[in-house]
Amino acid sequence: MAAKESAVETIDDGIAEPGIEPGASSETMLVTTDSFDEYEQEMSSSIDGDRQMKESTGSTISEIQEDSTQDIPISASPQESGKTLSLDDAEMDDVAHRLGQSNIDGDPLRCKAWLAQKKHIFILSQAGKPIYSRYSSEDKLVTVMGVMQALVSFVQAGSDMIRSVHAGDTNFVFVVKGPLILVAVSKTLESVPQLTLQLTYVYNQIISVLTQSQLNRVYDQRRNFDLRRLLTGSERLIDHLLNFMDREPAFFLGAIKCLPLLPSMRSSITQTIIQTCAKIKNLVFAILLANNQLVTLVRMNKFFLHPMDLHIIQNLVDSSESLKTAESWTPICLPKFDSNGYMHGHVSYLSEDCQACLLLLTVDRDVFFVLSDAKQKIVEKLRRTNCLEAINESMNKPTITTADIGLPDMRHVLYKCKSTAQFWNPGFQPPYTTDEEIERLLGLYQCLHHRLHSPSRPLKLIFQQLDKETMLAWVASGFELYVTFEPLVTKPDAIEAVSKLLKWIKKEEERLFILNSPTF
Amino acid sequence: MKTIEGKVVLLGSQGVGKTSLIGRYIGNFDNVSPTIGASFFNCKLNLGDMKIKLHVWDTAGQERFRSMAPMYYRNANAAMLVFDLTQYNSFAAIKGWVKELQQNVEDTMVLAVIGNKSDLHQRQVDGEEGQKYATSIGATYHEISVLHNEGVETVFLAIAKGLLRMVSDNTDITSVKIFDSSSFFNGDGMPLLPSVEESPQNTSIAHGILEKPFTCC
């Protein structure tokens, strides 16, 4: 393992706060968070997580709806909060019985390829019913999930909460949320907080499909409900999300990447959307995505979008081919915005010749045709003002690399601007051209990220010489920076390259980031 | 030349091929992902000297969307009830949909019962049974293969013919829009909302007939 042989040193004296914060802005349309907020919430919510969840019935959506024609079911009172689970004898017998039967045909537990997978994700109900498994059909895993449920409820019986189990190079991470148990079994270098964050994302994906209140309701009615009935067709969203998180730094950074555009073009697009939609009541967000990057986001005054919700939207768009061929009217719950109600999204691609996806999210379920008209008008105006062309051009242009910027020692970088929750990264260049190498690099970034943000001993600066590269990670007051250098780079050269890079980003900030926060 | 506009809703269990069917018809047949919520399509076809415009709502088949269906079949003039010939359950589900429509839609509706995947051999639904059921509810019956593009056109033609007949038989049907092309500016007709607003005609007592006649073509 590379990390073990490396020399870690802090170089506080060698690098000073740069005095610039590229991409910083006092206006932001996204909720800014630290990526570990989720984890800390998770930790503090601990045992009475159930109660907290049930108490959060304040609905943003109904707040927006002036005439509350839509009934948003309010979840049950926190009556069962103190309940702990125990395995009674009958259940124990059942588990034992099932364990005895584990050597049936096609048992994934006997399949080498299955066992060798680097990161398994399982979802089960608190009653132990399998809901999802990343790499095999979940109903073949009844016994394993039984063990997981037993572990969770055994610890719960002692008014405690199981977090993780470490065995050799494998981490078992548990998240118990509402009526669900989510488990990651990972051989990757990702830390427990990072895996917890990923499980939280998976949970939010389920909420996004069902809403918190519906999820609670079905389990309140029947503890051994088979959730797969309600999730059919959504497994692919979870599959896609998990792969997405493996190759996108956006998730652990808690940030959004923008499509690089000339500021004048971006503002013209934004103004077009604002002007066309200004009179539409109850429109909360208009989001334009291209290549999974944000082109623009217009929001209703007072309301902000959480990056986590935007990631869930990106996952939906990226995994649904069928959105490309038609106008869709899609109910979507944004867990951070309001976990108890659906927003209605008019989702469509701008045109055949411009594959950017426009989402108009409203709380009003009857305005499809109003939004459909608005979309037509937006596209016409964007076409007339050459904005479609500009979007296409940016989508088709190969991403700039650090070599293009004139930084030969620097191979790759992640730059996150804290105040706007946006990040930027250049294109990958050799040796990071294969999937394995890219994954390895992201793994290294995640290690650095974890060490910077480690709850027990956070660091400000890391300079680390590894076998194949030298890495630098730095948390300044306004940004986070993760840089990959050639392995033999000297410290002064690295520092010089970093300050050159920051100057370049500063110079380009208006193109790379969205620095204002437009509202309807 | 006259133009007729009608709202059509596609109903049926998940995975029976609703999105593929409409996709095939408008020439966008591809491997589709499950529909989330619903998708909207406009189709135009000509019947003799009549222009027919169909506003088609393709609904999602998953159970979790079931409660949203009324939004889409309300005020619909026609329903395509799609099932999978190799899944008896999906055929049984059609009966549930028909009951729901009969209880909730007051206007007459053109119905088509459509068995998809005739290219597969593990058939579970007998053609005669399907035909018999379709006749009993006053619907047309079709067995098609979206994969091989067999019978797709026929389904849409049948719907169009049904609408035409419904209009000529029943002059008081107001939810189907009829325009003279000379006065009708294409694309500017008020779309048929999937909305709670109902045109006053639908709420009138005159339409509260207990027996709901379904037009057959």
C-alpha cells in the first residue's frame, strides 16, 4: 500500500494563505456544507434518529403552496421512538434455520467473483427483509441480511448503535435510518465517514423516490412490508448512483461542477429563463444541466438548493435515457428540501441538437402545459441568441488540462470553493487514462480528504510523496485544494505551481463558476 | 378539412411496453428506461379528409405511481390498455384499469386492449380470451409486436377511427375538440390539461348517467 511508505509532512511554514479565493462569492444558490456535516448529523442523531425524523414534519412544499390543494401526508407522531428491537426466540430459530440452508444452488456467498467485489451495498428493512443488493439478487441473500439485522438489533437492544466493524482490510459500515438498515462492505480505502455519506446518499435516493412520509407509513402499517414492490424500476437509480459516486468527486466534496461558459452567455441564458418564467406561480427551481454540469440554476426567493439534492437530480437525469425522447412530468422528492412531499418536475432536453436537460420544478401538479409552453419559448429565445450553440460548444470541447494551463509538473487537481459549494477539475491526462487509474486517483483524493477532515484530528495541509505521484492537499479559509504532481516534484516547485494555478483559476473564475444567485 | 383533437392515455403494468409502443409509433424506438411519472407526446395522423391530433400521456406502470393515474385519465377521450401476452398478471391488471376508468370517467371513451410481445413464444394469454374480454367492454383488441413493429400503426388508427366515430355519433361530446382547418391555427389549440379543472359540461347533471357507454369502432 502506497500510503504506508510515504513520507507525510506538514509544510505550514512553506505556504501561506494566498489572499485570493478564486470562485468565491457572497451570493450562492446552493446550501454550503462541509462534506462531513452529514456524518456528524448521522452520529449525533444516533439512537433517537427515528424520533428526529418523525418530528421533522415542517413541510417546505406546503409552505410554498398557497392553496394547499395537495395533501402532503404528515407522518405519524413520535410514539414509537423509544422502541428497541429484540430478537425473540422464534425469530432466532428462524435465522438459525435459514443459516442451515445457506448452501443452496447459486448462492452468491459461494461465488468467488461476488465475494471479490470491492464494495458491496445492502439495504434491508428493520425486520430483516432484503430490499437491495448491489451485485446480486437480494433474495438470495436472506441469510446474510438476517445476520446484519441480528447485529443491528442486538446492539440496539443495549440502547446503542452499531457503526462499523473492521476485519482485516474490510470495513463493514452500518447506517440505520428510519425503517431501513443500510450496510456497506468495503475493501476500498474509503473511510467510515465517507462510506456513511455514501449510504446516506443511497437512503436519500430512496426518499427521493418514495418520500419519507410514505416510507414511514408503509412500515407503520406493516412491519414486514416488502419495499421492493414500491421500488421496482428504481433499483437502476441506486445502481447508477453507486457507480456515479465511485467516479465523481462531487459527492465527497459536497460540491457541484459548472459547465464552463462565457459569463455573458451564462447570464443571457439565466435571464431568458427568468423572463419566461417570471409569471409562473409556484415554480421553485429551474435547473439546466449539460454533461452533468450545471449551466444555470434559478431559484425562488428564500429557497436554496442543497448540493445533495442536486446530486440526486443529476443521478436521475444521467440514468434515465427515456427522458431524452419526450417531455416528462416527473414527481421527485428532494430529501434536503422537503423529505415529505413531491415536487413536480417538467423534464426535457432542450432540443435534438442541444442535449442539455432543463428541469422546471414546481409544487403545483397541474401546470404541465404552462411549463411546456415556457420551455418552448425558452428554447426559441436561446436559439435566437446563439446560446444553444454556446452550450454545445462548451459540451463538445475537450476539458482543459493542467498541461494546457502551463503547469507541467501538475497532473491533476480538484479545487473546491467553499463559499459557493462549487468545484472545478481539469481533464485527466496520462497516466490517468484508464478506468482503474482514474479510480485509483480518486481513491487517493478521498484518502487525503478524509485526513484533512478527520473528526478526531483534522489537518490543514498535507504534502505526501507516494510511489507513483506526489500529492498535496490544503484547506484554506476559502477553498479546498487537492493536487497531484509528478512523483519527483520538489516542494518549492509544487508550491509555485499551486500559486500559479490559483492565479489561473482566479482569472477564469467567471467562466468556471457561477458567482451570482439568480432568482425568479 | 377538419381537425379533431383528443386526449389519449396509455395504461398498463410495468414493463409491458407502453413507452416502447409510443416510441415506435413516433419513430424513436430504443431501449427505454422505466418511465418516471408520465411522459407527454403529440401525434398527428390523417383519416380520409380528417386530421386527427392525439395528445398522448404515457404513464408509468409501477405501483408507486398508481395513485397519480387519475391526473392522466381524467378528461381522456381514449385509453390504450396495454398488457404483455406472456404475463397473465398484466392482462388481469387491465381489468382493474377498466373498472377504475368506468368508475371515474364520465364521458364515453374509446378503448383499445393491446397485447404486446407477440414475438415471444411463452404466451400466457389466449387470443380468444383477450378478444372476448375486449368485446365485452366495447374495446378493440390488438395483438402486436413493438419489437418487430407489427400492428403498431393499426392501434393508433383504431383509436383515431374510434374518436371520429364518437364525434359523429355523439354530437354533445365536448371534450374532443373539432376545428375547421381554415379557422384553426395548428398548435395553438388549448391543450388538454391533466388537471383537476373540469370543463363545466363534465360536471353537469346531464352527464351523470349511471351507465357509461363506451364507444367501439
